Amino acid sequence: MPRTIGATFLSLILTAAAVVFALNSVSKTVVTKAATAAPVTASETTSLADFTYNGRHSDWVRKLLTRVGGWRCPSNASDSGGPPSVKAEECMRDKYVAAAVLYAWAAECYARNEEDSKAQDAADHMYEELKNAKGLCSDAPSFGFGTKTECDTIKIFGCDEALE
């Protein structure tokens, strides 16, 4: 049974990565989702005890999933879980943050399924996506029609946040 769930997770990760990279080439408004599922509410008061993943970058896994909410891990092989939905419309960095959130979700769900090496790989990918997003932050003034746009994901991962 864990192998089947692992295969489901792998297909979700590959689908999420394909969606994120495809979105980079699309300029229209979109919302990034790993899979279609009814949202399940997760409160902002999620405690550390609610998280299973404790490997490298576990602090960022917890931060991202707590900030986004509305996710759950699959309960069996036929359940795709409830991946977090992240609005990624305004800035290029939004797509990297959205990908990081999906990788954080994968890391946590793999950990709950006792697939530690896959959880670690997902957390490493999450961290790389955060570094990519951080690289797109700028203090340069915005020139446009008098309105400054703020990235959709700025409250999930702010440009002023330090990556260790």
C-alpha cells in the first residue's frame, strides 16, 4: 500500500512541476493547483505537533503550510489528498512560491507515509524554489500607471525573509 501512495505522490509532484513550468510561459491569469480537490481547512493555529516532517528545511515546510492552510495529505491510495491552492497571478516569483508550497506539502505527506528520502527530496526542491523566488525580489521602483502591484504570494513568503 505505501508503494501505491508513493506512486500517487510522485505523479502529483510531477504534475505540479509541469503546471508551474507551463505557467511560466503563460501570461494570462491562472491559479496553480496540484490536483482538483475540495479544499480542507487548516487553521493558522496549526501546532508543531501537527507536522511529521522533521528533516532539512522542516522549519520552512511548517511555515509555508501554516501560512497557506487548506490542505490535507492523502489518507489512502485512491485519495489524492487536498493540496494547497496558491494564487499566482501577479509576479513571476509567485510561480516559484506556489511550487515551493506544493513541494512543502509533498514533503509533509511523504513524511506521514514514512517515505523519508522522498520527503527530504521534496523539501530540498521546496528550498530551491524559495531561493529562486528570493532571487526575483527587487527594491527597484515600479513604473506603470501609478499603481504598484504586489505579488500574490508576498504574505506566504516575503522578500524580506531570510533563508538560512
